[in-house]
Amino acid sequence: MEEGNINTKEYWEVNYSNGFYQDNSVNEWEFNHTFLKNVLPKQPCKILEVACGLAHNAKYAADLGHTVVATDFSQIAIDESKKRFKGLSEWRLKFLCMPVEEATEVFRQNDVVMAFEFLEHFIDPLPIILKINKALRAGGMFVFSVPNEQGHFAEYCQHYFIFNYQNTTELMFKAGFKQVIFNKNDFNKERILGVCIK
């Protein structure tokens, strides 16, 4: 990856344009899909994904029958996602270049908000989690993953906040969530996957 401030649009545009995120996370996507299949509602619902990257998780959720808006502040990532998944109708899966701060204001009353491998890029992720909470309807779900401090990537140079189960739980309750449920298995040595209920 390029060095620099990773919370800038320019940083991510460089990394998406040089192909860093093209296909290096296939196993991670497959694991996310198993997780999503288990935790998403069985009935069709309204989903917002923030920081969707190449939108593999958003596309999978749409394949399950949900209506998904996938957002990212990288235009390159959004354009690539549109090319990859152009077969799906826009009413089922829509791609928008939009930062999380705007997306969570524009799209409210979601049944689910998803954010995978995103919150660790903030020195203090609480303000972003608060915005995500406000974008959910009462009883809605925040589905997320972050690197686990016990794993190899937690202290990666682009990760500003180091997560463990305790501080993740504390953050989610501070943000106003009523329940935090973790999906614990062997893969969680590297990542924390969870669902928060508003």
C-alpha cells in the first residue's frame, strides 16, 4: 500500500487504481458471505453498506434478495463495482460515490447497515459508529468486522484503532446499541465479526 493519510479520498483512489484490492481478499469475502447468510434477516430488507470497496459483500446481500445501497468515497471503487456487477438491476443494488458521513444522513431507517474492515481506520471510531446508529431504524442491525488485536493485521500501519472484544463492546454500547453479539470461531483470531442491535 501507499504510505500517507489513509482517511483521504486520494489515498484510496491510488490503491484502487493500482489494483491492490482487486482479488487479494477472496477468502475474506467468502467468509463474510457465510457470516452474512447466517445473520441477515430471512425476509427481504433495506441495507446500506458504507465503505463498500469493491462491493462483494453488498452484491452477496443483494443475491440473497435484499435491497442494497453500496457507498464508498472512492469513485474508482464504485466504477469498478458497477462494471463487475452490472447484471443486477439498480433497484436491487445501487452504487453511489459518497462518504460515510453523507451516506448515513441521506439513507435513514435502514434495516441493516454493514461496514467491513472500516472502523479501524479512525483514531476514534465512536463518531462514525454514532452516525451508523442514527441511520438504522429501531431494532435495526449493524453488521461489522474489524481486525482482532490478536491477529497479524491489527497493528498494520494503516490501522489507527486496535480492537478487542472488550473495547468493541464498550464502543457499541456508548454508541447507543442495546445488544452486541459476536460470531466467534477460528477465523476470529484475525478478525472480530459482530452484530449490534439498535
